[in-house]
Amino acid sequence: MGSSALKGTLGFLMVYVIYGAFNIAHGAIGFAEKGIAARIIFFHVPCAVYSSVAYMVATWYAVKHLWLLGGTNKSNTALEDSDYKSAAAMELGFLFCILATITGSIFAGVQWGSFWNWDPRETSIVIMLLLYASYHLLRTAFTTDPAKRARLSAVYAIIAVIPSIYLIWVVPRVLHTMHPTTTLSNPADTSLSYKLVLYPSFLAFTLLFIWLMQLRVSTMKLIEARRKRRLHAMEAQR
Amino acid sequence: MNAHLTALLVTAVPLIVWLGIYFYLVRIDKAVRRLLRDESQEEQL
Amino acid sequence: MTVPPICLDVRGVGHRFGARLLYRDISFSVGNGDVLAVTGHNGSGKSTLLKIIAGLLQPTEGSVELAMNGEVTPPSRRSNFIGYVSPEMALYQELTAVENIRFFGALRGQTFEKIDLREMLAHVGLKGRGSDRVGDYSSGMKQRLKYLIAIMHNPELLLLDEPGANLDVHGTRIVEQIIHERREAGFLTILATNEPEEELWAGCVIPVATV
Amino acid sequence: MGRVRYSCCNGMNDQTWIQQALALFRKDILAETRTRVAFGAMGVFSFASLLLIALAMVGLKGVLIQNSSGQAVPAWNNSGKMSLLWVLLCFAAFAGLSHSFVYEEETGTASTLKLHMGPQAVYAGKLLFNTTVLLAVSLVITPMYMVMTGMDAGTLPMFFAVMLSGTASLSAVATVVAALAARARSTGALFGAVGLPMLTVLLVLIMNAARQCYIRSESAVQYLRPLTGIVCFGVLIVTLSAMLFHYIWED
């Protein structure tokens, strides 16, 4: 993002979304508590969407990493950069996945009277959570060799695309779903007051995602720089 | 108490949480930026 | 007996593990009948250099080319022309010596008659031990079997990492004889060693030093 | 061999990766008949789990529950039994399938293989071996399970199709994860933890297909649709793994 103007925009946009969720959007018909419960969608839906978008971003950088590895001129900085971006996107995906699970569970508790229903979408999001967790577990197993860790976790990220695609598109259709698939995916059905809040919410979450990812990549670079400095100091001592 | 006031009160809780997160992030962002700048200067030396 | 012109060209090879630089700008060119010794203290990267030559490891800098008849062999086919003896390359413990030989032969499309096998085993001093499991072998016998498997396809290039490891006097003599025969035949041999007497087997010595 | 002989061909020609993969497969089978580590581990593991499942479910015999359409059905029914059979096979796969890669890394034969054959051939050979072992285990365990829990096979062609495609896809996932985990130091723990989330998705598909075994249906589409899901999953995993295997296998 770079400029502080966009960070300011994000700050105000989220304030607007929070205000709008409770004051601009009308109570939705057909939801519990006179539609109050439906207000959580302004936070739940972007989180759920970003929990899968993050995976796609991570895969993109994983592919880029392996593609750079196969190329002739290997620049270390470019290789590290793609690895960090892939890992950072995976961490954010994990975070948004947890948030989506929690907000979804709260909503389910209010709307359907039970916090966990084994609805196909609930099932697929916990499996997604597991996929993210196993990626990070794989990364922790290769602490001594960052190049190997980068390469193998990129391979895992790409192979795990298949289960994650199945989770997003196939699994919810294989099993009967309780989720309202049409109300939100069809813009014509969504009332104007909802659009006024939901679209800015998506924008806010996009900005938040980019910012968090930049921050995480920067910290990873700092950690690696410190590790290299220590290695050099050890070499110098010998 | 009218419904409008209730809605505003309900709004306040997530708002405070968000502002807390936001300014926390801004602080981290500043710190990371400073460290990165130091790092690149060190490499030049 | 016609051995085609062999040329191994190592150009500006350097390697680093993470942030640690092993060496840089190693260049040499060797050909038919040469025996080359790579020397250097522990951890200097002798074994790494052999791996790079064999194509098992990509060097971070420079390139290695193995040319046969002036034709450069692609790295994927390089293993057909290479024999490699190294402490890091083990054989299958739960298989017998003959099963190991047959397996590695099959990977190159070689098949062996009983009489061939007997002759090969006798050559490295393992006569009559072919049906024993490699797991029951002593470390010196394992080393001899590694030699057998490394040279059974008459490779144009033989790489020996610590050639005398675990070998007794008789075993060392066999290795010496193998190197001698290869030199006569016009094959190329490269050893990585720290032993002064093994360095004497080589025609030229390349010291590898950490930068 | 006594003297160095040199001939151009020397009875040696370029082996295709298929021939190399078959040689590796034969070698692995030979080693397996000697040690029986993979088959033994999986066999004992799945037999013990089979006993546990049968014992745990004894109490459910004859219990009726209401299904979503309000009918009373047995709680311990065929599709439930089939699902647990697949959970069992899945865990069995994770008990034994890592062995084929781990022992190559641990005994130091991995670098010897790297010298002699390309990554594609190694992948193909190991996949073939793992699939064979898993098929053998499920061939032994499934009849035992059916006898001990009283599970019906339902529609036989569908049952066999599910068993075959499920086992093959299962071993495809386990093989690539085993190859990944074998490169780490704490292989055992990592293998299960990394592989199971991927298998969970496959298991959902398999259970969905398995349910079809017990539903009478006139049209073949009802049977084919869940099967294609499993087959596509397996084929995609194998394709991606084969494409990326050299990144896992080589340094």
C-alpha cells in the first residue's frame, strides 16, 4: 500500500462499515432477532471470502517461487520474496479462516439455535483451517534450511490447491446445504442498504489484507536478516 | 430508550475494538519501517 | 577397445549453503586417462564438488559440462556415464549383494549372467558372498561392493569420495588396480581425499579451500 | 569384468522411466517380502482398529434413530459402517505408507537412487508400490471387517469401484505427502498431521460415494457422479505430484 493515505482510508472505511452495519442497513427479513443477526454478514462474508482468496494468493506466489527456481538466473531476493509472500498469505488465510469460523458460529447460534450444525460450509471451513494449520506445521519442520523450507512448502501449497478447490466448490454441493447460497451471490436480491455497507466492507477488508501482508513480509525479511547477521558473526569468529 | 440510541450503543463496542486494533497496527507499521530502514543503511555501510 | 574423447569442463563453480560460502571460481578441464585428486580440509566442500560434477547438486555459480565425442551430455543422461563411490551413498541392507547388483544394473538396462556375477564379485574380493545380505556385510565389504556397482557399466567418469574408506590393505590394492586400469584404458577418474598416499594415485591435485 | 573392457553398447541402453519405475517397484516388493515393515505395520494397525470399532459399536446394535425424513433407521447401518471402514483404511495408510520413502532417506540409499534414476521414475515406482500395498491391505481387511461388523456390500459393481478408486486416490495423496515428510527430520509426526487434512476432503467424497452403494437407483449417473469426483481428485493429485516431484526429491 505504501502511502499513509490508504491506511487512513482503511481506518475510516472500517469505521463507516461498523456504523453502517448497525445504523444504515435495515434489518433483513427472514432472519432471527428481527434481522439483527443478519448484520454479522458484513464481517463474516468478507472474512470467509478472504479465507479462500488468501489461499489463492499464497498459491500464486508458491508457483512463482518454483518458476523462479526452474529459471536460469536465480536471484536470492526474488526467491525469498515470493516465499515470504506465500507464507504471509497463508498466515492471513489462517487468521481470516478463524475469524470466519467464529463469526459464522455466532451467527449459527443466533439463527439456527446451535453453534455447530455440521452444515457443509461449516464442515468445509474447519477442513480449510486444518489445511492452513498443516502448511504452517510443515514450515516449522525445516527451520535450519530456509531454501528447502521455501521449496517444499511451495510444493505443498500447490498440491493442497486440489483439496481446497474441492472444499470451496465441490464439498458444499456434494452435501445438502443450509446456507442461503442465492441471497448474497445474486446482487439483484440484495437490498440497496445492504450494498451500501457490504461493498465498502469488501474494500476495507481488501485494504486490511494488503496491509497485514506487507507487514508480515517485512517482519519475515527482518528475521531472515538477523539470522544471516548471526551466521556471518559466527563465521567471522572462526 | 429509543431504538436509535440502542443501535448507537451497540455500534460503540466494535468501533472501540477496531480503533484499538487499527492504532496498534499503525504503531507496528512504524516500528517495522524504522527497522527496515536501519537494515538497508547497514548494508550500504 | 575404443574410448571416445571425454572432456569434463568445470567452469567457475562456486557453491554456498544458505549464507555460507564454500568456495568460488573453481575451474579445470580434464579428459581421457586423467586421474585427478581434489583435496582440502574437512568441511571444505570436496564431497560437494563431486556431487556438483555428478549433477546431483546444482552449483550456485558456474557450470559443469561432460562432453563425449565433443557432444555435451544432458544432465539427465549424465548418470549413464558416471560411477560414484561415496560414504553418503548406501546400498540396500535388506537385499543380497547380487540383488543390489541386479537392481542397479536394471536401472541402466544391464542384465547379468551367473558367470558374469561370479567374475565381478571375485574381482573385488567378494567371492562366494554374493547371496549374503548387505546388512550382514562388514563396512569394508560394503565399500568393495560399492566399487563393483560403480564400475560395472564401465563408466567414462568415476568419482571416488574417500576412496580408501574402511578398506584393508588388500582392498586398497584393488582400488589402486582399478584406477590404474582405468588410466590405461583412457577413462577419467576423480578422487576426493585427505590421505597423502591416495593423492599419489592422482596425476594432478586440485586443492579446494574455503573462501 | 577382470580387465576394463569397453564396448560402445555393453548390453546397456537408455532405460525409459517406465522400465526404471518397474525395476524400483520390483526392488521395493522384494525388500518388503524380506522385512514386511509396511504391510505388517498397516495390517496390525488396521486389524487393531477394526477390533476397536467393532467393540465400540456393539452397543449400537438394534438401536433405531430417526433420519432427516422422519423414518426410523438402524443407527449402526451400512453407510455408517462403510464410512468407518474408510477412516480405518485412511489411518492404516498413514501407519505404513511413509515407510517406502523414509527408509530410503534414513539408510542413505536416496542419494544412490538420485544418481541412477530421474525423479519421475522414482515417483512412479513408489506410487505403484504404495498403491499395491494399500490394495493388498484393504483386500485382507475389508472381508474381515464385513464379517465382524455385518456390513453388506450393497450394489456390488459400485462397491468395487469405490474400493478401487478410493484406495488408489488415498495412496496418491499419501505417497506425495510421505515424500514431503521424509525430507524433514521429525517425519513420523509430520506425515500424519500434514496428510490428514488433505485426506479429509477425499474421505468426504468417498463417504458420499459409498452411500450410493446402498441406494437403489435406475440411472447410472447416480453412481457415476460421485465416482468421477474421487477419480478426478486422484488424477489431479498424481498429475501435480509428478510435475512437482523433482522439487521434493532433489536438492
